[in-house]
Amino acid sequence: MDFEFTEEEKMFRESLRDLLQKEFTPIVDEMDRKGPLTREEAIDMMQKFKKIGIGIDPEGSRELIGNPMIFAIFAEEVGGVWPSLLPLFGMGAIPAMFVPVASDAVKSRLMPKLESGEFIGCFAETEPEAGCDTSNLKTTAVLDGDHYIINGSKTWISNATIADTAFVAAIDSSTGKETFFIVEKEISPWETNELHKIGWRASPTGEMFFEDCRVPKENEMGAIMAEAFKLGPKMKEVLPVSDGFMKLLSTMSPVTALLTTPRAGMGLASVGIAQAALDASINYARERKQFGKPIGKFQLIQEMLYEMSVLTETARLLGYKAIDSIVKGDPDARRLSSMAKVYGGEAAVKVTYNAIQIHGGMGLSDEMPLERYFRDARIMTIPDGTSEMMKLITGYTLLGKGFSAYT
Ligand SMILES: Cc1cc2nc3c(=O)[nH]c(=O)nc-3n(C[C@H](O)[C@H](O)[C@H](O)COP(=O)(O)OP(=O)(O)OC[C@H]3O[C@@H](n4cnc5c(N)ncnc54)[C@H](O)[C@@H]3O)c2cc1C
């Protein structure tokens, strides 16, 4: 496997680093402390990324979502500066990527918002009684004339409180099966409630309540998505997908294939956090003096740095190996991306723990970003599939049919 980025990927990483350093590093600590971004702030943040061609509009998402290696670099670099921004793109892209294949009515309402950068999306699957077990959804959609009536509640939804468009999973009462709806707040309003959490403080997370929410029939996306996934090579003309993704479709379901990139991306975002914590610790170990010498001269500090470094490097190798398998359309992408997510998330927790230890009291102070790295790292093992579920997927992919521990 070749770990060298192409010239184009290197240039992207440089311009991204430059953007992050100029626009985000100076504001991250103060803004993260303030809490969830408002809708206006989130739009402003997303528009800054447009300068380097990244977004969730059709053009920007072709670059970001349709190119797993660019997504990986984005996840690692943004993870290293401000992980709270990632759900604006990762989750926001889910409704956005399907707008081009939606009905003409949906396109005419949403395309202008996407193109002007005024679109904030969310993906609403998790429910109070359906966390890991997404087969237990209680939200229902009942067809009534030319509308569906949606009833139910969702929880832990990224961007819920600021989104204008939600991609909502519900059980179609006529089939008893799960399907998805593009729900536009302007014409099909829902209620929300902010949830407060240990890390990713600037990322709004909330509950969503759908009470007799009337959604135009043409916003039902299950059948439309199934058609789009059957398009073969033409799929790339309408959806921001890679050649590797299209190869994956021959060995796994579209949803399983779609989940590989964000899971590997979460692993690499964790690497970004871990690297930031390691870099800060190396600087501190050189400068901070106790007993008349820099603490970096103490062997116990060096052992911590060794552990942090080996965890970070291993998580990075696994993350990019998973991404490489997605680029190639290798069926092993499911196992590798699951392992990258667990390993990366858990590595970031250990690395940021040690980083605080190396900084002593200063590590616990909010005058330095160490405590934020630790809080942000702690989030990484839950969304997009908990560590336990990722381990069970790994077990199943190793053992084969008949060995699923949860179905
Ligand atoms: C910050 C954040 C952002 C999120 N964003 C979104 C979003 O945008 N959209 C969305 O739909 N959801 C989102 N989620 C929800 C997330 O996907 C769920 O929290 C996750 O799937 C776990 O569900 P749960 O919290 O209900 O835990 P539970 O399912 O109740 O699990 C509790 C514990 O039991 C373990 N467990 C459960 N089943 C098994 C099993 N079979 N074997 C072994 N262990 C098991 C879990 O791993 C966990 O440790 C987000 C969550 C967070 C924290």
C-alpha cells in the first residue's frame, strides 16, 4: 500500500491547514466555550470552507463526499483544530447529497439554498428507544392523500436545533419497513430541544419532535434512493460518490457502503485530536522545568510520549488503510473502517488523558486546550456506531454469515 498523498491531495492539505490556522485557530477556544453555534455562525463557518472548494452543495460535496481521500484529510485536519465543525459537513451532507435526485418540487425549493450556502442539514435516525438497535424505530409515516403524516421523536441529532432540512428515518406504516424522508422545516415544521454534552461543545445536538408533521408525498426518498443506487456508472452524474463506492455496492448494501467513509473519517478525526494533544505535550515537556530540568528529561514523561506517539501513528495507519480500501472498493472496507473508528476513538481518549497528565494542573485548566481535546476525544467512541457495535461488526466480518452477535 502506498501511503504517499498525490500532489493534488498535498496541495489540498496545505490550503486546508492554512485556512484552519488563519480562520479557526484564533477563535476556536473562545467560541467552543460559548457552546452550540447559532445557525448564522454555522453558516458563516461553512462559508469559510467554500474558499477552498469544500461544502455540501453539489459542487463542494463532489470534492468532499465524493472523494474519500479528501474527506479523510479534511477529517484529520479539522479534527486537530475544531472537531465540533465536522457534523456540519458529515451529517449535513446526508440530506444535501440526495437533493439532486429528489423530486422537481424538492429541488426547486432546496437547490437555491444549497447553492447560496444557506443550507444546514441533519440526519435523524436515533430515537430514545432505538440507539444502537436501529431496527427498533418507533417513528411512523402514514400516507394521507398527497402527504405523509410523521409522528415520533429523535434524540442526539447533530445540527437538530439549527437545521432547515432533515433526513428522517421512519417506518412506513403501509409496508412496515424503514424509509427516509427529506423533511423541510419551512413547510413541515418540527420542534427541537438542545442537549448538552461533555465535548464537541460548539456542535449543536438535540432532540426532534414530529407531531402530525405533514410531509409532501414526493419527499419520501426510499424508492428514489433505490433507483439512484441502480444507475451504475451514471450514478456519479447525480450523486457525489466515488468509483470505489460503486464497487462496494457489488458486495454490500448501499447503507453499509455509505457508512464506511464517515466511520474511517471519525477514526482520522480522532487522530487529529490525538496529534494536537501530542504536539502540545512535546512542547510543554521541553519547556516546563521541575527539579531544575525540563520535565521531558524524566523517563516517565518520555514513556507517556512514547505511548501517545505509537497510538497516534497506529490509528493514522489504520485510518488511511481503511480509506485506501474504500478508494479501491475492497469489500474489506467494512471491517477496516469499523476497526479504524474504534481504534482511533479509544487512542484519542488515552492520548488526551496522558496529555493532561504531562501538563499537570495546567492540563486541567481551560486556559489551555488540553481539557477540550480530552472532552472532544471522549465523544468519538459513541456517534456513528459505538465502539462495541464496531467490534461486533468486525467479529461478524471475520467470522462470516451466521455470526452476527446482534441480529
Ligand atoms: C455527539 C453525538 C452526536 C450524534 N449525532 C447523531 C446524528 O446526527 N444522527 C443520529 O441519528 N444519531 C446521532 N447520535 C446518536 C448515536 O448514533 C447514538 O448515541 C449511538 O448509536 C448509541 O445509541 P445510544 O446512545 O442510545 O446507546 P445505547 O444503544 O443505549 O447503548 C448503550 C451501551 O450499550 C452498548 N450496546 C448496545 N447494544 C449492544 C450490543 N448488541 N452488544 C454490545 N453492546 C451493546 C453500546 O455500545 C453502549 O455502550 C449522536 C450521538 C452523539 C453522542
